[in-house]
Amino acid sequence: MTMSRMETVSRDRFAFGDNWLKFIELMDDRRIDQAVSSLREALGVADLAGRTFLDIGCGSGLFSLAALRLGARVHSFDYDPDSVAACGRLRERYAGDRQGEWTVEQGSILDDAYVQALGTFDVVYSWGVLHHTGEMWRAIANASVLAAPGGTLFISIYNDQGAASRLWWKVKRRYVQGGPLTRRALVMAGEAYFGARNTGGRLVKAACGIGGPRGDRLPPRGMSLRHDLVDWIGGFPFEVATPERIFSFLRERGFALSFLKTCGGGIGCNEYVFTAPPRA
């Protein structure tokens, strides 16, 4: 059994791919355009023409598609076969005559032999993935070696909230170990929790399809609030880090921070764009 398959069948792992297969049924040009805009903004580029783009843990494939739309040659992989299937379907629907410029395959960032065989890329992208591997720091280290000299590493990692993060770890593990009724109850509890927070009220209303026209507005990055909520409640393994720890870890490897977007110390991911060290 390969490492990627072992990860997939683990009892203590959320079915990320199943969630992504459901999400792609919502895909439309609005979501794609928003993903393209957010990628362009974070990377600080007008396009990616002539560049190679690696999507680690590609999930639905939305941001692989965004990179393709920006002109990149794309390589996408995920450990979850359902995620690979979702990404492949998106390629079939939207890549048109550029399908040959977009590789989609199964693989694990924790598989050292697989990582070594990939080579390097101008842009290495992994949004909300490396903290779900069960070995986050090793995953970040492996992702970093895939960036070409002077290239770009774009990652997002869950913010460390201390005691609150430890509580969410317990909730998420309970979700993956529970049956359908337990999972449904936890998602409903999550809706109630976020609904009681001033900052979360709009999120839950939109996720539940209520609240009038506002509910029709897309969340950031072209994603789906309902699917993001399920991912948040169930997403396990679950690790976190402060911005300082991420910065220090990659600075020691010669990377320079060029873009940072935090979640304000609360729930969610901090985004980091680093420039890889030049060729020695």
C-alpha cells in the first residue's frame, strides 16, 4: 500500500476529496474569475505566462485552473483519489485545448521519493493543505525544496490560537471518528457557534442559503461557505502555527517573505508568499 493510499484510508482522516467532489458541482465562471483574481493579487503578477505551477493537495482543482488561466503550465497532485478525480473533472470541463499543459495525479507531499522525482517549479502553491497531513513541518520542508531558485512558495497554514486550537483539534477528531449522526450534530453545532459570533453571522446565513441577496455573494477565493464549514468542522489531521514560527522555519532555509495576509489572530488560515533562495 502506497503512502498516499495509507493516508486516504486512515480512520482518523477527514474525507476531503468527497467534499471537493460535491463542491465542483457548484463551479461556474464567477468562482473561477474570483480565484484567478485572488491568485494574481497574492502573487503580485499580471499573469503566469511561461511559468510552471505546482499545486500541492489540489483538492477541487480550482486554483490549478486559475493558474492555467493565467498562462502557467500546471502540475496538480493530491493524496486523496476523490480529490484527484474532482481535479480531473475540472480539467476536462474547463481546460479545453490546454489539457496537455495540466497534469493531474495522485501523490503525497510526505512521500520523499515522489517529491524528489517532481523536480522544481517556478510557483509552488499549497493553500490549507500542509496542516492536514499529520506531519506539517515535514510537509512544509518538502514543499520548500520544490521551489526553483528564486521561485515562489505560496502556502497557507491554520493560525495557532492556543487553547482554542486544542479544543478544535478535539472537535475535528470526534467528527472523523463519529458516525453520520455525530457528524451532522457537530456541523449543526458549528453553525450555531459561528452564528452566535458577530463576525460569523453572515458566513452562516450565506452557508445556509438565507439572508436575502447577500447569501448569493461568493466568499473569498471563489469557494463555497457550506463546503468550507464542513471542511472546518471535520478537517483532521489538524495542526497550527503562529506567523512567527512559519517565518522563522522558512527563513532558516533561505526564504524571504514577500506577502503576508493574516486572519487577525482568529480562526482560519494565514497566507504566506516566500521567495526561494537564489541558486548557490
